[in-house]
Amino acid sequence: MDSITKASTGMKSLDEVVDYLRLGDNVVWQVDAINDYKYFVNLFVKNAITANRRVVYMRFAQHDSLIEEAAGEVTIYQLDACRGFESFSTQVYDIVSREGKEVFYVFDCLSDLLTAWANDLMIGNFFMITCPYLYELDTIAYFTLLRNKHSFQTVARIRETTQLLMDLYNCEGRYYVHPLKVWDRYSPTMFLPHALEGDLLSPITSSVDAARLFTIMPNICMENERRNLDYWDKLFLNAIEVYKVMLEGKETAAEEGKVIEQLCKLIIGRDHRILSLAKKYLSLKDLLDIKARLIGSGYIGGKAVGMLIARSILLKDNDFHWNDYLEPHDSYYIGSDVFYSYIVQNGWWKLRMQQRSSEGYFQVASDLKEKMHKGSFPAAVKEQFQQMLEYFGQSPIIVRSSSLLEDAFGNAFAGKYESIFCVNQGTPAERYQQFEDAVRKVYASTMNEDALAYRLQRRLDKRDEQMAILVQRVSGAHHNQYFFPDLAGVGVSYNTYVWKEDLDPHAGMLRLVHGLGTRAVDRVEGDYPRIVALDKPLLRPHAGLDDLRKYSQHEVDVLNTASNQLEVVSLNEMDYENRRDLMALIGVRDYEANKRMKELGIKGPDLWTLTFDNLMTTTAFPQIMRRMLKTIKSAYQYPVDIEFAINFSKDQGPNINLLQCRPLQTKGLKSRVLIPYDIQEERILFKSKGHFMGGNISQSLKRIVYVDPEKYSILNLSEKYEIARIVGRLNKQIHDRKNLPTMLAGPGRWGTSNPSLGVPVAFSEINHMAVMVEISFSSAGLIPELSFGTHFFQDLVETDIFYTALFPEKNNVFFNHGFINRQQNIFNQLCPDKLQFEGIIKVYDFTDRDLVLMSDVLSQEVVCFLEEK
């Protein structure tokens, strides 16, 4: 025997049957009992130790140890499969990488993973990624499966991937070994069952003996029908039976509770607070309804869970008839396991493991992202996609990210992943292709740089982050070739932006738009949603007729069914002749503009300004939304953030489609900060009244990164983008925000997509800052956008970044240019290769002095000043 390429099973006669083991072999045993397998495992291990082989035991199951005492000669790794498929698989991958080549492995029974994952599919995926890597490293590995515990499909995938597949039976006290697959070798009797007598395996060659053997082998012909089912499906079939018995009044509440808890752990998630809400508010019927609309298996993700729990909370509110106002939903869910299967079956798992490393975290992500735009789906998944699209017909739908960590307590991932509108027009084949492309885009968005930076900063980079998908029917109606809802927006139960002393932050706030809600959740250049403080809905952050026009919505996001795409349409290009009842609620005719049009001989529909005032005063809308937020917040026992769409029908109130709900990260009022009233002007950098977010604070600052508004405004386009990249570079140099709290100040809007309106940084380029200041420089059109409630501002709150907007041209705002000019600029020390920008980006150090930022919500004052020595 060539000892370099061959090895022994520890039983000479078994070696002869399979022509020995070869380096690279994965050996899978199908057994009825773990103890039967232990006998052959220990023969293998003892022989390997005798041959001075390194033996590693992967221990993760509930059954007794497979390996007898080996005096410390076996390396044992204790693994936790309950942490999830990716964490478990990554841990195995990392161990195998460290152990290196020609190691001999024993794995606990793979069937035990069903307890942790409840899914045959993921066991098959685990084997498909682990087996080839072990083969690549010239190892030999023993695995086992319990017979009839897995679907035919799972066993088939394992059979296809492994090098050896062995059936082991214990019949009437005698072992029988039946090789089903032995890769790359053959003998005339190799694939016959072999009876073990003492140490000798003898092939059963007689037809009489073979027939007699197979008639007495336990379970070999039993449960074939059930074995076709995945373990996952068996659990839900059992849940259906419990539900039927419950309808007959025979099942106890305790039994129903056990099944609800089991199903919640399968499809809702692992977060104990979310699980607690789900078990309290989701019924067994609710969970079975989710399963009926679930494509694939696994979790439905945070976005879907939040939406379902919030709806159920409202419908269980016996003090209000929410059924009169809530628009029904008929969403579908693509389970999180489809995401991993997509990666595994397209052969990208090794790339995924490289991306999980510190060195490849960002670098490998771009390659993986590109590949994920082009992968293929299994036939079974494609068929379910097709059936779902046939259900929706040509109704517009939206394909929304719903990852495991998304919309959780403390981690909103707001705007980090993609949501794709499918206008859903064209032939069935065209609509199917559009949908598949949308799913790929959502999957690929897990590798977005902002999403990766967010996970890294919040120490989630090692956590499982499977991407489930929520597919929702777009709320709205057809208006000629356009499809859109009457209203849409976001709501927060705690108003982090109270711009007047007498506003109650606990009353909540809305950010309201006409048309699709994309304008409510994103910062849109030159357009402004209606900000509604629910305790004073007519109060605005701005005053005056000119401000009313300027700070209002001028464009509408719609789905164009003729062009089959999302479009932005000017409000005044829309024909509202047949929607005068709606416009009377949300707008007022712009009489001055209409008069000018007539004087100029311009014909067209009337021009409107959206105020939403009549909606606030003539309907119960603000009271309904305030109650909705309060009811959900009370159930969560935590502030919440919702997204919604609203449609009006004749003789009825608003039909509210609750699209999303998540815990809202907020900064509370805390104790009041008493701002000194006698600060000398030369020590003040700035002071302002209102326009800040971050609660009451007294923050010491050690550095300022300042982009000069006037000098920035005259840069060309490429130079403005270069400024953004340099800011990102300075941001990365802040290794510890606590030891180097830094204020970022600059013109217009941070994070804009239009460099003429501000510095176009990504959030990952400013996420280490402690304070962010937007400074108005109106002569160049660089004006802050007070877009509270957007994904951008959710990021600021979650990352604990204090925000203020400064309008130096206003009477109650002071910005001290002399203070800035007196400080020493250390930019050249931090970016010596970018000296051409030294006069535009200025960095000031205050490590030897005390620069302090103070804000007080009650008085609405904010001031930044240098303390006296």
C-alpha cells in the first residue's frame, strides 16, 4: 500500500472491500443508531493514532462522544450549531484552514444539526461546502447520517458530493456494511452488502441470502413517503394537525403555545425581544399563513417580522377598530436559506469565507458583489418565483431586503440594503426576468461598502447576516399611465427633532409625501416632505409664504406602467382634474403662479402647493397616526419607527398600509444642560437657536475637521468628489471616538449625491465623527436639508452623532469666522500628499484645550465654545 496516498479504516477486511481510503476521501455512513457507528469510528481513530496521523474531532451534537478515551491524542473542538449556519460553517472552515493538510477528521452526526437548523437543505449546503475543502487539503473525514431522517434530495446532494457512501445495518446482532458509492475504484463485489463475522467482512453473493437479508433489515422499505419530505415540512405538517385539532376545541392553549414557540424559532429569528413579541402577538394561524406564502425555507427577516408584528399589535387593540383603517396585505417571503443556497450552489462559498476575514472584508466584497448579480437559482426556487408572479399578475410589486439583523433592537440597517420596485409590466418571461434581477440586486447589496462598514462598526461582522426578502404589492392605484399611493411616509413615536420649546417629543412625528414613500425615507435634493409634529400638526419648522413654497414637495415619485420604470414627475405636470377631492385635502392652488400662467398665455392644469393642512384639520388623520404609533410603542415598550402608504376612497377614512416597523434608536432628553450665558464672544465658535438633534449634551471635542464653504463652492466637480474622499480618509484616522471626539463641519448637505449642494460623502466616510455640522452658504446654494426621519438621520442617531444645522444669515445664529482663522491648521501633517487642498479642508487640534459643545432641548439652544484656561 502506498502510505502517502492511502490509509486504513482500521479494519483490514473493510480496507479490502473499498480498496483502502485515499487522502481526500470523505466517508459518509448511513446508520440506524449512533452506537453502531461508534464501533467503526474508533477502529479508524485508533489506527490513525498508531500511524502517527493527526486526528481532529468536531463535536457539536447532543449524543454521547463518538471517540473513546485517547489519552489526549485527539484534538477536540466544541462547536455551537445553534449560532446559525454561517457561523457554524465559518468556524469549521477556519479550523480546517488552521489544521492544514492530511488531517484525519471525525464529525458528530449531521442529523443532529436538524435540532439547530430544522432544515435538511442547510445540512446539504454545509456538506457541499465542507467536503470539497477537506478534499482539497488531502484529509480523510468520517461523517454520519441517521437513516430515514432526511429527504431524498438532501441524501442525493450528499451522495453526489462525497467520495464514499456506506450503509451500515445492525440486524439481529450482526453488522452489515453496504458500500453505495466508492469513488474512483471498483471490484466485482464492492457494491454488495457485506456481513461482519469477527473481523471479517464477507460479501453476500447468493440471491437467496440477499433477499432474506433485505426482508429483515429494519425500516429499509418504510416511511418512503415521509422521507420525501424535508424535516422542515414535517414540522409544519405537524403544526397544521395541531391547528385542526385546536379548531375542534380539543387542543389546549399549552400545546398551541409550544407549537407557536417552535415555529417562531424556525421563521422569526433568534433575538429574544423580537421572539417575545412574536409569541405574544402572532397566532398559530398567522404563522401557518406565513408558511403558505414562504418561498424556500428559513427566517423571513427583520423587515417582514416587524411589519407582521406591528399589524397584529394593532388588530389586537380592542379599544379601536383598526380593521376600518388598515389596508390588508398579501406579501410573500423568500426565506433566508435561499440566500445561502444561492451562494453555495453557484460555487462562491470559499469567496464568502475569504470576505469574512479581516484582510478580505472590503477587498473581496466587490468581487463577490459582482458575481452575485449573475448567479442562477435552483429549479424548485424558480418554480416558486413563477407561481408568486402569476398570483400578483401585472400589479406592481416591491422586492425589499429583510435580513436577519435588519430592523432589530439597536440595528436598523436603514437604507443599507436595496429595495427594488418591479413595475411588473410586459410578457410573463420579461416580468420573471425583472423579478429575478431584483432579487439578485438585493442579495448583492449585502456586499455594499456602507453595509459592511455599518456591520463592522457595530461589531456585527462575525454574526450570521442571511438575506431574506419581503415581496410586497405596491400600495396605490392607476392614474392614467402612473401608479402611486395618495400619500406615503415615515412615522416615529418619539420626535427627536423638536424645533420649538412647547413641542412634546413623545407625541411623535411624521414625514409625509404625496406619491411613493421613497421621498420620505431618502434625502432628496431640492424637495421637502411635510414634517408633522403630531401634537401640533399645523406647526412648521419654517414660516412665511415664500418658505411655504420653497420647503414643500415639488416632485412626485411614481411607477410608469408605460415605460415600466420608476420615474420622478413634476407635481405640476400631473393631471389632478379628476382628483380634486384629494388635492383639496393635501394642497392649495397657487393663485399667484396660476395668474402668471394665464397672463403669459400658458395653458395647462392648475398649479398646486402641497401643504397637507386640510388633511390635518378636517380629518382624524393626525389623531389616528398618533394612536397607531402610541399603540405599537406600548407593545414594544420601546420607541418605534414605521413606514406607511395611504389611499383615500369615497365616503371612507384613510386606508393605511403599514409597510414596516422597527425599534427606533433615540436620544432621550436626559437631564437639562445649563448653558453659560456669559461666554465671551471671541471664545465662541458658533451658537444657534434650534435645528439640532441629539438631545441635551455637554460634549468635549478634541478635533475639528472643517471644509471651508466659500472655497469649496468654487471647486470643479472632480475636486469636490476628491474632498469627500479626503474627509473619508480623515475619518478613518479616528481610531477611538472616545479618545478623539471630532466635529465635522462643512457647507450644505453632508452625504448628498449632488456635489453642488454639499460634500458627497458616503456614511462610511463620516461614521467615526462625534458631531456633524451643516453650514448654510446660501450665495452658492449650499443649504442644509433638515431631513429628520430619513435613513441618513437614523444613521446619525444609531451611531451617536450629534447633528446641528447652522444658518449664519439668520438673526439668532452666530458663526465666528475669526475663531476658525485663529486656529492652527494641521491638515498637512495628516494628509501630506494632498497639500493642494490645505486651504479648503482644515483640521484643528484641541487636545491641550477644552472645546465644548452644549445643547439644551428645552431652551432650544446650542453653543460650541472654548473654555477659559
